[in-house]
Amino acid sequence: MKIVPEAPRRGNFLVPGLLLLLALVLPAAGLVAQDAGPAAPEPPFRALFYVAAVNVVIWGGIFVYLVYLDRRLRAATKSTED
């Protein structure tokens, strides 16, 4: 069996070339907004508190469920070892 070495592969220069073209052409054509405009107003404190409370409840539920699954798995492996 004769092993033939593979020909060296050429890189794909199409994607970087297109990205460079877009980076040069779009700002020059004025198709990209240069100024983002005024900043969004800051949300009220109650809205941030609500988001934080929902986040804590969700992560707490995930933690409790994982502890439940851990205990159930340990009980199942313990019963199979007996």
C-alpha cells in the first residue's frame, strides 16, 4: 500500500476579504449610523427590584430541584448496591 502525501490546502480568503470590504465601504457610503443618539432612560428602582426578585426565585427553584435529583439519585444507587 503506497501512502500519497496530501496536497497543501489553500486558505479561504473570501470571508475576511468580504468583511474588510464591508468595513471600508459601508461607513464611506453612509449606511452605518455614526451616532447612536441619546441614551435610554434609566428604569425605575422598583422595576430593577422586580427583575432581581424573579431571578432569585428562578435560581432558587433550580437549586432545590437539583438537590432533589441528587438525593433521588443517591437513593437509587444505594438501593442497587444492596
